[in-house]
Amino acid sequence: MYRFLLTPRWWGINVFVVLAIPFCIFMGSWQLGRFEDRVQDHETTTTQDESAGRGAARPLAELLPVDKSTVGEQTTVTGRYAEQLLVPERKLDDRDGYYVLTLLRTDTGEALPVVRGWLPGTPDPAKVPAPPTGEVTVTGALQAAESPGSNGVSGRSGWPEGQTGAISAATLLNLVPYDVYDAWVTLNEGDSGMRAVPVSAPQNTGLDLKAFQNLGYTAEWFAFVGFVIFMWFRLLRREVELARDAELGLAAPEDDREPQPTGV
């Protein structure tokens, strides 16, 4: 009755099932691992946010390059304020506003972008407090460079003079005549009456839409395993029924069936 399992067609079906099931299990497990990694990143980021401002400030050189473990860490840097830029389209407490970004020239020759604070409304240089003069020492939370179009950062280009959409070395190098650290700092206390900008989560971490996409893909891959098994058993049952009917003389075996004539 089960001789049909030795036919080339069923050899192909069985090989496909044997390969498809472990492949789907592997892909589902991989997607589940990606989801768990994002959950862990979210928990780590939350812990860092809760502890930000309580740890001792460390020199900037000890925290570079910025990664998931150093984002939000307190750092202290000494230098002189130079060029100042405005970063529009930044919300705080659901209010529209902009960051006040000032480049801090350090002894190394590089400049560190420092967000001195946030102001409501549309960017207006006349309303922005001038930065302190002379040598200053700033203390704040270290932040990773931003990418246009990610984590709420505007992806548009062509900003007016004195403005930038993202805070990163890649964008600022085109606006200032000196090297810039690929990181930035948000002050713990807003300068000159401005509101302090809270610490941001590192990009591509946390429970964002991608995390739930990974979870959805996990369910799809494991569901496909069940579908493959279901279809294999369904085809097997159909073949067994046809073979049984042939043995009882109710139907000719599949190999002995004559092709039906086509219409004239």
C-alpha cells in the first residue's frame, strides 16, 4: 500500500519536507533571538536612563568610541565654545521646538557638539542665549551620533544657514572648518535658562517596531513548519486512500490509469 513512497515524486516531496522543517526552525529561532536581543537592549537602555546623572563623570577619552554601554554615561570636557547651530523639529513633552547646539573646541583640536538646551517654537537665532566666553568645563550625558531619518531625526536636507538636521560628525564637518567628535553631549542642566535635553536611547535598540517585526517573523516561520507537516500528512492520506481503493478494485492504481481523452 505504501509503495508509492518509493516513487520519484514522493522522494522529492520527502526531501523537501526533511530540508524545509529544520530550515524553518532555524530561521524562527534566529528571529526569536533577534527579538530577545532587542528586549535586552531595551532593558539595558532603561537601566542606563535611570542611572544617568548619578554616576561620576569620566573624561571623554575613556568613553570613546560611543557604544551601547557608554551611551548616557556622564562625561566632563574642557574647552572653548565656538560655532553655534540650531537643530529644528525636536519635540520635548509633545511641544515643538529646537536644540541649541554649540561646538566646544578642545585641546586636541577637535570639537565636541554640546546641546546646551531646548527652546520652544521655530528656530530663531535672536532668541538663543549666547554661549559663555573663555574656557569652560561642561558635564553631561554622552550621546551617539545621529542618523538622518532614524529615531525621530529629520531626513530632509537643505537646511537654512546656521541649522542642521542631525547631530553627527558626517553632517557637521560640512558646516565647520575643523574636526568634530562623532558623539555629542547633552548638558545635565540647561544653559542660560534653556530646558535640558533628556538622554536619548541609542539608535537601533529598544522595543521599537523592528522588535515586534522579529516576533512576527518568528511566528510565521514556526507556523510554516506546521503547514509543511500538515500538507505532508494530507498528501500521504490521499495517496493511501487511492491505493486502498485500487486494492479493492474501486479505482485503478495511479500508474495504470489511462489518460482521459480530450474533447474533439
